[in-house]
Amino acid sequence: MRTLGAAEARDRLEAWRESRVYVHLEVNPEAYLRNASATLDEVGMFGDGLYRLHLRFRDPDGLLYIQDVTEFVEDGSALVMMGLDGQNRVRQTLTVSKEPLDVGKVG
């Protein structure tokens, strides 16, 4: 894994516009979504230190919004964006990849 700056992470996402991507979103401990697939249409990243990220998709249409992102990491072909809580624990994670993610088994 390699830590990225916000500008580099935004550039990576911008390079994937018009491409099919796979998304994994996890909000600890409440919920997760894995391997949602769509064409990345627009990227918006706002803030300084605490970032808000907007991703617009098509085919199927959708919008993903995540706030308080503090960390950006490259993990192979995936870009991982995380928000940490006040105790430095991962509160939320968004992974965007050009390849499907391992979904494991249910149960």
C-alpha cells in the first residue's frame, strides 16, 4: 500500500472517468456495500484536511457522497479512501477499483 495526497487521489479518480469501476463502501459498524459496478461519470472532491467526495455514476445512474475523508491509499489496482474517528480508528472506507473486489462468503 502507498499513501497518496488528496490531489493525487482526485487525479486517479479523474483518470477513471468514463470507465467501469467497482465500489465498496463500509461504514463501521453499521453497513457495507460491496462490488457495486457502474461507469464513473463525474468526480468532485472538496475540503482541506477533511474531504467530501462526490462520485456520480451512470449505467446505472447514481450518486455516492462520503464526508470526513482523511486518508487516501493506493492498494494495487484500488484506491482506498478512509475517514478516521477521534481515536484513530477507521470509521468509514470507500474503495474504488477497476477490478471486482473479493466478496467472500455470506455467514
